[in-house]
Amino acid sequence: MVIPTMAEKMAEGKTPEVLFWVGCAGSFDDRAKKITKAFAKILIEAKVDFAVLGTEESCTGDPAKRAGNEFLFQMQAVTNIEVLNAYEVKKIVTTCPHCFNTLKNEYPELGGNYQVMHHTEFLKSLLDEGRIRIEGGKYAGKRITFHDPCYLGRANGIYEAPRELIKKLEIELVEMKRCKSQGLCCGAGGAQMFKDAEKGDKEIFIERTEEALETKPEFIATGCPFCNTMMTDGVKNKEKEKSIKVMDIAELVAGAKDL
């Protein structure tokens, strides 16, 4: 699977339909790389004309901003905006809600104005346009619960796109007691993922995993690489990793199609 870079496309005098913003997790974390590959396979199958920035892509600055370092955030953001604007990027798709939220809501005031979509939104649009078909395949009839990423759900009001994709997989979707606008954070956001736990009775990811396990799922679906890590750690903590799989929606869609 060879994915072109924006530099290669520009050298050919072409402008791709979409820039796939991979993100730090999707580029460097071994687990998140599988999500990146799954989504890329779907884009290729749907014949979407897309490219990545490759080595020209840097962190959006989200962790720095959430941790309180506004200066570092703006340095990172301005560098990225210069690259994006040089390529005249119009449409960005990303598998990370943190990148999505930052590119969509934080970059415009610094001169970066783009149409930004989360990958579940984009997959839903491909489905609506008839560019992809989603069938249950090996997931048909399986019991699944979906964990709403904070920066996708409460921050941007996107709840239905991921659920509509899940339902197309002919899966039995069972909601946690706290979901959608009442959803509970996995514990990774706000740069919390990169610091030691604070004193308390229980970590957030354990609490959230317990809520997921109450639905007696065979799969826990996520739409965020950070949520995926936290829920996977929670399942391991409960010694349920052999019976419950944590998977991104892109992986479910690609897996059902045997891509």
C-alpha cells in the first residue's frame, strides 16, 4: 500500500480531493498505526483521491495547548498552517478527534481555514454517496458498545455518524448508561495521557471500562486512538482481553470488508 504525499502530488501538478491528517498517534503508536492503515485501505477501495503530508506533518499542538503551553501550541500551529496553505489544502480528514477539534476550531484564528472532517463523518458521507458499501460480514449479530470521544461528541456534537456506521455492520449496538452528551471521558484528554495519575480511589479509564463491561459487549468501538489505548488498558486491567476486543470504527468497517 503506497500512499502519495502532498509534495509528490504537487510535483505532478495535481491537487488531491482530501488531505489525510494522520496525527502523532496514527504515525508513531503501533496500535494506532493499524487504525491508520484500515482507514487508508477504505479510502483506496472507495477510489478517494487523497494524500498525506508525510514528514512535513507535525503535531497540531493540541497536547501543548491543553496542558497550558499556549506559546508552544501557536508555534506548532503556525508551522503547520504555513505548510497546509502552501499546498492550498481545502479539505482535511483525520482519525483523531483531538486533531479534528484543533484543526477545525483552533486553527482559523491563526489563518488556517479548512473543511475538517472526522473519519466517521467522512465514511458516512462515502456511504451516503454510494462510494462504499458496508455489510456485517463476520461482525453481523455481534454485541457492541460505542465509547463517545470527548472531542468528537461533547466538543463538536457528532454522535450519530459513528453509530450509523456501526448499525450498517448489522451489529447489536448497546449503549452505556453514560453516552452521547452524557458520555464519560476515557481519562486521556487534556494531555492527561502523558502524566502520572493523581491521588484518588479509581482512575477514570477503569470507571469507563466498567461501564462498558456492564453492557456485556463482544466489542468496544472507539473513534479515537487515545480512547482506544485507555479502553484497551481497562480491558486488560479487568483481564477480559481474550473475550472483548477494542476496535476503531475504521477497523470494523475494513475488517467486515476483508480489506
